[in-house]
Amino acid sequence: MKNVRDLITPEALALIRSVATQGSMAAAAREMGLVPSAVTYRVRQIEDALDVLLFDRSAKQARITPAGEELLQGGEHVLQALDAVARRVQRVATGWEPQLTIAVDSLISKRTMFELCEAFFVSGEKNTAPPTRLRIQGETLSGTWHALLDGQADLAIGGSIESVTQTGIQAKPLGDVPFVFAVAPHHPLALAKQPLQDKVIQEHRIVAVADSTRRKQSVTVGILPGQDVLTVSTMPDKLDAQLRGLGCGFVPHCIARPYVETGRLVLLATERIPRAPKVNYAWHTPARGTLGKALSWWLAQLAQPKTREALLFKH
């Protein structure tokens, strides 16, 4: 007995549809250019493999059963999926990647990323969507780079890196991100003597962002020995926690600025010099051939100073 997958082909589904619409095996045979016995044989093969009746033959007409209807409905989805795959294969042959995965650090502007996605989705021919599927993957600290280095992303935006030593990876600067020490107005440190000493900060809970890396060597920033810590997943979560007075800590000035201007955050001077890490973007370069059209489009956007500035400061 043949496997069900070998029997339920696009041709077989078309034959069953013909029998259902024509009302008889003979009429379907005429429509399909086959002899009636061939149609009957193929239908019975499928029925035997599925152990169901696709047609009620008790009357003069062949009436499709509920099981047959279910097969046709499912078959329509399969045929549509096959057509879609065929179209995607044809388009990918023109240079578009099937999927582009972008690892985005949590300090990057989500607003700007979605604006870039909107522009990408009309970057195809005649302002149509390209055949490349986008996957935006949120990361934090070294997780942004490890996602790229470990092959889980094609492009990484945000995060700092000392140097690129892995073959097939290229990086360029996105810009500098100055950090500031900030607390809510009702936090005890808001009234403390400035500049704040480490021993004073150490007495208060700090809000830290967890490194999203899958590797064992994770990064922690700004935590003093023995200090109480509230760990959150992203930079926006860290900001929200500090707005609520749940802790203190350094945050990017570009993210804190609107809340400082409205009085919801207070900037404090510290004896420790705030960080101003250099943030980068990096991507996989092919061993041979050229970059895919989707990655090339994103790199073209990142090459524009206004785009880089918006990604870092348009929150």
C-alpha cells in the first residue's frame, strides 16, 4: 500500500474536487481527460490509505462526505502554501534572503526600529513588500553580540564590542551613549550630598539589566560589592523601575532626558565617572558572493548619520 503522502498530491486533490463538483466519476474523467476506471481507482486508493469514504455512492451521483470535504479544505491550504513557496523560491532567486534576523539591544529606539521596518516593507518592486521575512530579536549587553557571533542573527544593532576577531564579521560604529546617574525625586538619594560616593550608593538598591547572552560569561555593569540588586530584562524596564523609586542606577542620558525635564527623574553627580560606551552595529559577511538584498538595504539605512542618531536618541 502506498504512503498517504504519495497519494495526496496536487493532482489527486484536483481530481477529488472535480468529482465533487461534477457529481460523478465519469463526468470527472471527461473533465480531467481520463478514463472513468482510472478516476475510480485513484479515489479508492486514497480512501483505502485514509480508511475513510470520500464519496457516498449509494445514489446515482457521487456526493462528497464530510471527510471528503475536510480533505478538500485542508488540501486548499496545502495548495496555497505550495504556490506561496514557489513564489518565494522564484523571488529568493533574485537575491532576497528568505529571512533576516536582527538582534537589537534594548537601549536602541524601538520607535525608530519600527519606522525602519515600515520602510523596509515597501522597499520591493513598485513599493511592495520584499519576499524576505524579518525577525527582530531583543537582546541586552553582550547578548546582542553573542547572538551574531553564535549565528543566531544576521545583523546586530547596539551593544559595545572591543574588537571583532571572528572571520566573516564586520562592524561599524553607531555612536556614543553617555550614561547618567538618576533616581526618582522621592528616592532617598535625591537629597544626599553630591557628588555621591560609592559607599553611599552601595547602601541603596541598584536596578540592573540582565545580560541576555546564552553563554556562561555574562556581563554586569555598575553593581557595587554587597549591594542589593533588582534585576530586570531590558533598559526600558530599568527606567520604569527607577521612575517608581525601586532603585537607583546609571541610565542612558537620551532615555532619561524627557523624564528629567518633567521632574520625574533627578540627575545626581557621582565620584565615579559615568560610562559613555561606543555602540556599534555588525553583520555577517558572506565567504563568497554578495550580500543579500535585505541585509544590503538595512546596511544602507545604517550608513546614514540621521538613522544612526535616531536609533540611539529618538526614544
